[in-house]
Amino acid sequence: MSPDGMWSIGELAEQAGVTVKTVRFYSDRGLLPEASRSSGGHRRYGPDALERLRLIRSLRTLDLPVPEVGRVLDHGDGLADALEDAIDGQLRELGSQLAALRWREAALQLIRDCPAEERADRLRLVGRVSTPPSTAPLARFWRGALPVRLSSRLVSSILEYAVPQPPADPTPAQVLTFARLYAIATAPCPAIDPRRPAGNRTDEVRRPDVLYDGLFDAYTLAAAELKTNRAPERGQALDCFVSAHADSRGLRDSPEFRRRLSGLLALAADPMVDRYWELTGELTGSPEPTLGAAHEWMRASLETDVAAAAG
């Protein structure tokens, strides 16, 4: 340090163990302000420059981008909070990168270990999914299948059940399952989507919130029956299910309404949606029945009820 307490760029670089080019790089980007210039126009740095340069280097070893380093340094007394925010951001980014790597590893293992004659098809299937995988196409699929006038509260609740999150550390089998879900959700649809329940394609359902609130209650009752492996049958769950449909249409529950509703639900049934729910259960591994399984149990219960009434 010179007698005036100032560093030249070379002196500062030597003390910090970096090159002059490095000091100039940070200076040019405003991270290391110069205190003055010599009579010859050379940069001069104050006594705090060495500690600031060391801090910059420490931040860069955490792989913080230069703009982020600048934001941390600019906080002064709030350095600790700014540093915590920056580190949290880096951890989130690193987590995303690690998730992508784990997904790629499982996908590669899936393709490597499958029979040779299946590799091309599996490669095409898995190759359509982003890395790390996004659930946005699955959410769009269900948003398009729900009534336009359905409240955001119920849409969010339905998506929570219907859109499974990819595992953080997937197995090859889970990669394949998610890729198949993705393929169903992104498949081209006809103008009138057969995957939508019949009531959603007509004006019959006047109050969609009434329908879906009631269906949630009915599916909760049905899930309890499913977990005990009880066969579809008449009971409280079915009454709740039928009431939800009737109330949403401004109608009353009756044998005729049940017969008509059973026919509408049969027409709206779609094997691809059944497959979607089956895959969802496989992916999550949850012991809880899916909404799709509960719906099919209710539909079968209604068919049983209608057949008994007719016979």
C-alpha cells in the first residue's frame, strides 16, 4: 500500500492473489469501485478494496452470477439478508438441475434396459417430456375438461388430485409412467372432447360448483368403501353422488333421473381417462383411491341401483 493508503491495481491484485485482469473485470462492472486516479490516469483503490475483492471472490465461488454478486454487495448493512436470499436462489436452481439430472439418468436407464425392439418407441415417448418434467400440460388437460364457470377454488382442488407431481428421484418405471400420462394429456382431441363428462358439454349443469362440491363429498364416502374392497352398491355414497348431479341441474332425485344419469355417464366414459387415473395411482404409489377410481365405483353403483329398480 502506498503512503497515502491507496492501492494500485497491481498491488491490489497481488495482495488478493488474483490477476490484474480480474481486478479490472470487477472494476469495469462496478463491483469494485476505484477511489481515485493517479496523475497518470491509473486506478487507485482505498483500504477497504482488498476485503471487498475477497468477498466478491467468495461469492463467485458459490457460483453466484456477477449481477447477483452486485445486488448482494449493494445491500450494505443488509448484506446478511441479501446473501441468504442469493444462496436460497442458488439452492433452488441447483435443486432443479439435480432433478433434471436424476430424471435424465432414470430415462437413460429405462431406454437402455428395455427390449431392443421397444427402444425406439420408448425414446419417442420419453423424449416428448421436458427435463425436468413439467406438469403444466397435465394441468391444461384438466382445465380444458372442467366447466368454464367452475370456481377457482374447486379448480385448484381438482388439480391437486388430478395432476401428480413427478418424483424427485424417479425410477425408470416412474419415468415411463409419467411419460404415458403426458402422452394422454397432450394427445390431439376432437372438437367435442369425449373425455368430458356429458353434463359438462351441455347446459344441463346450471351450478357447477354445487355439482363438484357434492362429488367431492360422494367420492370421500366412496373411497372409504373402496379401501375395504366393498363391491359397488346402494347407500349413502350413491345418494350423495346422485344428489350432487340432480341439485346442480335444478332437478330432484328420482328413479327416472337415476336411469337417465346412468346413461349419460356411460356415454361419457372414456378408457383413456380411466387409464390416466390408473397411471396416476401407479406414479404416486398412494394407498388412497384416486378420484377416477371413486368415480368409477360410483358409476358402477348407479348401474347396479338402476338395474335393481328395473328388475
